[in-house]
Amino acid sequence: MSNYVRAIAASLAAVLLVIAGCGDPVPQPPKEKAVAEPEPEAEVPPAPLIDAASLSAIAAGVAKRAAGFRDGAADRRDKVLARVDEGRVVLKAYYADGHLRMYLGDGNLSLDGEAVVAMLAELESHGVDRRPYRLVRVDEATQAVTAAFARERKALLSMSPTPTSARVAAAMARWLRSGKGSELELVKAAGRGLTGLERLGLEQGVDALAEASRATRIAVWAAEAEIARCAVRYLVDFTLAKPIHPHQTTSPATARNLADREADVLLARIKAAGDKLSVAMKGAWPTHPQYAAVRPALARYRAIALAGGWQKLPRMTAKKESKGARGEFVVALRARLAVEGYDVGEGELFDDTLATAVKRFQGRHQLDDDGEVASSTIREFDVPAEARQRQLALALGRIREANARDPEDFFVWINVAAQRVQVYDHGKVVREHRVIVGKDNDDIDFERHVKGR
């Protein structure tokens, strides 16, 4: 019986397995596709480096060329200075040591050079004529320096395709340009070393770089000489020349030769300034307080002249105009004074404000300061702005040429044109008087028609 039961159970199990196989399959999660792993890239070995210490061959070539430049530097400098047509004796002594002073090694102006150029640009603020300085030659020389350094940079780029070789090439250029350098500086610039390609570029470009550096050095010396030439002329004009002196007039030709004739005097002044041309130039300015006072006035009237100046006043309807008047003349008078910076108010009435401005104008021009406009005041009003500018420039020139241009703390100053005498004490006017300027007739022998004894 048990065997029969076991047979039935086995049959049922077989039937169930068949039924289960005929149904839908049990869903299974999709299998991820296998991603093929990339094959490892073949390693590219770095370009073989050449030890920086092996720059000896390049350094030797640069040293040879730099030595050649250095040996001929004095001749080239002398040739440049020989082309300077003014102050040659002073410049030859000043540059006897062969050192640049207006320029730095990188082509930029030194602090002294910048100060010199700035003072040359302000010549007109001292009432000095710019034309004898021929400043256009300075402009051309400085532009030539810029162009020379541009050519040098082009030579550098052609031989230095990488930052490392560019540093080495720059060190080579400094060595060639200044005549001072060493292999150690090239080694430091190379840092990690050079590839064979980098070294090849440096070796092939050294001749072009040497030629460009030589041209740069000549251009810098030419610009240096032009700036220094103008500085020497500046010292001549401010301390030696007397172009407007009534009795000791210096002609333009004489002024050009003064630098050579008075070379010792100029060199002593430059040496006292620590060999700084800008310091010597500023030290040549007169210390008289009037000089410092007139310069801003000159700048103001130059600006007025450049802006068109002022218009002449219309004809007066009466012999004089004074407070209380009205009309076209008053309006024009107010506009005329406003151009010079007087406080004049506004309107067509000749009021207290306008009268005060007229009094101030009259006082400045040695007129009776009554505040009334008559013919004498009209004549001063109608002097053109350009003429006022020339008068102020002339005043600065006379102060530069005067014996009292650098007074002591206490001195007496006589203004001949204004017929006034002023007593100065430590830069301040402590006394002022009107004076009669001229000669009496006691020293004239009328019988023999001789003046003086």
C-alpha cells in the first residue's frame, strides 16, 4: 500500500512540473552590458633635457659678442656725442665713465631722465623760447629707442618658442646690451634645463639677437645724448645767457657756444647736484620770490591767449564811465574783466562789485585806483592777451638775468617800470614806497657836452 501511495505522489509531482513549465517565465532584471575597458595609452617619453650646466657653449658665444660690443662701446659713444652740435665738451666729460643716466637698461627713462624730460616740456612756463632746443630731435630719438626694442623683442620671439628658452634668451639680450652677464645667469634662467630643440633655437638665433641688441644700445645712447644736450642748454639759458639784457645781450650764436666756453662752470654745477641733471636744472631757477609769483600768472595768460583772449571795449558815450552807469559799454566791461578772473557780478548796471574790480585792475597796472574808467584805463584794457603773455615772459627773463636773482634773506628790490621800491625780509615785503627813477643833471657838463665824470 505504501508503495502504491509513493507511486501516485511521484506522478503528481511530474504533472505539476509540466504545468509550471507551460506558464509565463518569471521576469528577471536585465543584465548590464559589459563595457570594454580602454586600452592603456602608450606613454610618450619626455623630450630629453639638456643639463642647464651644459649652456657653456651658448654662454661662450654670448660672452664673445658682448666683449666685442664692450670693447667698442667707448668709440660708439664718442661718435654719438660727436654728432651733438651743442654742449659737446660738457657731455664728453659727463659721460666719461660710460654710464647711461637718462635711461635704464630696459629702455625706460630713469627717474632723473623722466624729471629732465618733464622740465623740458615746461620751458614755456618760464618764458623760455623752445625753438633753440629742437625738441623734435628728442622725440625722434626716443621713438627710435622704442622701435629698436621692438626689433629686439622680435628676435627674441624667433629664437624662444617656450617660456624656458624665452627666459634664457632675455638673459642673453641683457648680457649683450649691457656688456655685463655670466653663464650662471643663463643657468638660473634655464631652471629645469633645456630640450635639444630649445637649445637649437637659441644657438641659431644668437647672431640676430646680437645685432638687434647692438642697434638697441646705439639708439639708447643717441636718445641719451639728445636729452642731455637739451639739459645743458637749459643750464646755459637759466644761468649764463642774457638774451634780453639791455647792455650785455647774448646772441643766439653766442648762446650755442656758451656751454663749451663755460664747460667748467656747468660741470661744477652738475657735480654739486650729485651728477643729476634734473637736480642741476631745478637748482638753476632763480630763488627770488617774484619769480615764483610770476610763473603762474604767465601760465594763466597763456591759457587766456590760447582761448582767444578778450575783445576790445566799445567806444564810451562819455569821457568816463563810473558807478551808476548802464548800457552796452558796462556789459562789455564786465565781460572783459571776467576773462581775467575778476569778480564782476552780472547785469548792465555799473555797481559796487564792478567798481571794486575796476579798482583792482587799476592798482595792478599802476593807475589811479578811483574805480572810474577813462582813457588811461581803456588803453590798459585794450592791450591784447598775447602782449600780456609776452610781458610776463620778459619779466621772468629779466629776473633770471638780474644780479639779485638769488637774493639773501634781506634785500631791497627796485621795480624801475613801476617806480616802486620794496624791502624784503625772508621772502616777505615789509616796506614799500614809490620812487623816482632816473638821473639828475648834476653830472652833466653842458659846456663840453659830456655826461658823467
